[in-house]
Amino acid sequence: MNMQIYAAGTGRILRQLRSDHRTVAMILLVPTLLMVLLYFLYEDVPTAPGQQSLFDRIAITMLGVLPFVVMFLITSIAMQRERTSGTLERLLTTPMSKLDLLVSYGSAFSLAAVAQAILACTVAFGLLGLTTAGPIAWVVLIAVLDAMLGVAIGLLCSAFARTEFQAVQFMPLVVLPQLFLCGLLVPRDQMPDWLHAISNVLPLTYPVNALQQISLESAVTVEMGRDLAVVGSCTVLALCAAAATLRRRTP
């Protein structure tokens, strides 16, 4: 990687993102608005004495799931737009390497993910009354890491799409199985063994597990650290795989 080229690429993407007000609104507001909707959905659900409320249990998980889904969708479409507009083709004729390009995308959208996570957590904990046993700072960190994972996998999937419509089609193929098996709908220890084995290799499983631990544990555990290491490793691996599979239209 060339740091000067990487910095210039990141700046270009941030300028494009700043001028696209609809995309900025989607990144910042969609997770927050969905958390508000979730609050009113579970507001009147009774909670047994000594038990965690249903909103607390679901919302803490969604703080990791929603950034992943939103950033996956936006990044895969944005990269595909670069390809169809010819911008990607022109960039790859410059000294910018594929890794420079993809890491620039990852960095730019990760900065947006930080703002997204801070806003969503501020509303959830400050206005909606979400409570956890662990520190809120760790919730924000995991939300950011989860968004970065969504960016990296979105970039990887966009390499296999030829149109924006095809990029969107990867969502039910890549995202929905992870939502079903991450422990959000059914605890993983209650799944059949073969589904539990599949969930072990799906990246979204690990940030969800870490968030569920934070909701119950006041201190950071070894398992939580392992989960975050897996998320970081999957993000780096997805970016490297995206760089290896990114192709120009012309030789």
C-alpha cells in the first residue's frame, strides 16, 4: 500500500459521501429510527421480576446487527456504482492498487460507522432506557467493528456483481442466514448440532455473542476478547479477498 494514495482515496470517498445526503441520512438515522421502533414494539411487554426486559435483550443485539446490515448494503451498492460509472476502471489505471482502493473505502465508511454507532447508542441508552451490565463504551466499539465487518463483506460481494441489482441480491444470500443463526432468534445452544456448527463459521455470530455477554457481565471476559479478535480477523480477511477478486473490465 502507498499511504499517500490511500489518504487521497479516502478523502475522495468522504467528499462523495458528504455530498450524498440520502446516503448519509441512511447511515446515521436508519439504525437509530429502527431502535426507536423496537422500543415502542416492546414497550408494553411485561417483564418477570429479576429478569432482563425483552427490549433490553433484543435491542443490545440489534445494536450490532443493524450497523452490519446497513453498511453491507450501502457499501456493496456504492462500489458497484463506481464500476458501472467507469470510475473504478479509471482508478485501476493509476498507481492506486486494489488494496489501496478497498482499504480507502473501508476507512471512509468506518468513519461513518463511528458516527452511526455513537448516535444509535446515545439514543438507545440515553433516551430509550436501554441498560446493560457491562460498559457502554464496549457496546459502541462492537457496533463500530460490526459495521466495519459489513463494509468489508459488502466490498467482497460487490466484486462478484455486475449491476447494482445483483449487488442487492447478495443480501438474502449472505446476510439473512447470519441473522437466522447468530443467536438472535434462537439461542445457539438450543440449535441442532449441524446448525450450531454452521453458526460457528459465520462472522456475525461473534459480535452478537459479545454483545449478549456485555448485557449480562459487568467485566470484559476472555470469550468476549476472542469474539472481537474473530471479528477483526474476518474484516481483514474479507478486504484481502475482495482485493484478490476485484477485476477490471478490460485487461
